Amino acid sequence: MAQIKAAVCHEFGWPLTVETVNLRTPIAGEVEVRLDAVAICHSDISYADGAWGGSLPAVYGHEAAGRITALGPNAQGLNIGDPVVVTLIRACGTCPSCSAGAPVICETGYDGDHGPLTMPDGSKLHQAMACGAFAEKVVVDQSQVVTIPETMSMEAASLLACGVITGVGAVVNAAKLRAGQDVVVIGAGGVGLNAIQGARIAGARRIVAVDMSPEKLQMARGFGATDGVLATGDTPWRDAKAAMGRGADAVLVTVGVAKAYDQAPQYLARGGKVIMVGMPATGAASTYEAGNFAAVGQSMIGSKMGDVVIKRDIPWMVDLYQQGRLKLDELISGRWSLDQINEAIADTKTGQAGRNVIVFR
């Protein structure tokens, strides 16, 4: 049993408190990772604000990178000292979803209330999203980590654990975008920028970014957007269609806002797809006229974590990064210490940040 510093949520909507907690040693199939960097994702913020409920007290954080410091029995293909990306994608490898090549929707449940974290008195401390990476170390299942090159920046690598794979994967895996097709990306935040560069890498003809912020639209052009449309107008889909000369083959909704989902079909071409990436708060609902989808062959597709297979897709994205074709460093807008996590979260909530990263050394 080790004692580590972690940022703990005791009450939804209140600041996190950095305190000492217990982390048990890894058991069969698990690995311990000393973290070098963990990025702040809007999903962490939504959980901490109570948007999706959950167990408390809890340690959030799921977009991390570091080095393996201990291995449990039967952990295979990994070594102490390996640099790794740590993801929330915990997969058993044998359930129907895993067997079908969809580990992101693994059907084997995980109880974070009985994970490796406890409070100093031995009471419950929830390991949120099977990760709990707002902490100096994590213990996770071996399925959640992927080795990376020694030369890769840990700060850049941490982004591959969620935002990058979710955005790029939504384009190549969920939308199955073909070269020459047209794309609209609603939301130019961390996931949206990665959907934009995923569309660029996939060879999209037109990539239209839609956002409430002119500054975000300008940033989107740096990641490959050919056009930008302000979402503050009454009919932004008309401006997007004017830029493309038609409707979009794929509309990726990367924000967790019900209104964005209400409007998404307005951007579509006949036969187009809405890719549902962003997660609104529990209970938020959108309304559609179903007959319109049937009449012109449109569809809505949910995409969790970009439908990735991390041991296939993360090495591919690392290679693109090393070639200069995938932007990671440019996504980082601020670097903070663990003690500054509440300030980093507040900065992220302004909507102007790309990715804020907690750096441990």
C-alpha cells in the first residue's frame, strides 16, 4: 500500500481538495503507473459538477501518461520503466463486444468503489472512469495502457488517452469518412479540433467548423478547417451549406449540448450521418422528425471514445505525430501543478482553452 497525493471530489460542484490517499499494489493483470502528465477533459468537469451523477468521494482524471513502476501477476507484454499512455478503456477481451472488436463498449462491468484507491482511514474512495488519474500514481488494468516511444513528450502523449482518439476516431472509425467527402464539426474545443484534424487526415474536401467563439473558429483553421461558421446566428446550417455548396456527408457533434443535437440534422446532405460524440447531462433530450431520416437515408451514430482499439489506433496516431501530420503540442494551452487543479479547471470552463495539462515533474 502506497500513499499518494490526489485531487478528491467530496461534493458535486465544489472545488477538489488535494490530499493524501491510499493506493494498493497491483493485483493480477494490473499495472502501476507513476504519472508525468494528466490532461483535463470536459468529462472530468461534468462528473465533478454532478451532471452524470456517480459515487463520492471520487478521484477523476482519465487522460494520462507516465511510466510503469510495478506489475501485478499475469501482466503481459509490459515492463517496469515502460512509458505508457493510460486510458479509461478497460476491456475484458472476451465479452461479445470485445470479441467483435469493440473494446470501448466492453460488457464486463467495473466497480470503482472497490478499486485500488481508499481514504487514509480505509474508507471508500471511488476510482472514477476506472482511472483516477488526478493523482501522482494510478493502478489500472493492463488493457488500459499502450506503450509509447521513449522520445515522446509525456504531455503530448497524455492527450492520446481521450480527446485525440475520440475526435480522430469518430471520423475514421465511426463516420468512416472517405476522401473527398464534406464534414461539419459542431464545437471547436479539444475533441472538436481533433475531429477537424481527423477529417483533414482522412482527405475531406470541405471541413466546416461551427462554434460560438470567433477565436475558436480561428484556432480550428490551424487544425484543418476550411471554413468557420458562428453558431450564434439563427440558421448557421445555411452558412455551412453555402460554404460546402451542399449538405454534409458527416456532421460530428462534439459538444454535450442538447440544442446542438437538435440542429445537427439541418446540416446534412441526403444519405448523411450525424455522429454523436458529445455527452449532454443525464436527462437532456433532443427531438427529431424521424420520417425525414427515413425519407432521405440519413442516420445517427453514437461514437464512444472514437470506437478505437487502443493498441491499434494509438501507435498509428503516434506515428502521425512523429511525422508532423497530427498536431498534439499545439493543443496544449496551459501547464499546471496538481495543487493548481481548481484554477486549471476554471480556465478550462471559460471555453477558450485547448487542453490544460497537469504536470507532475
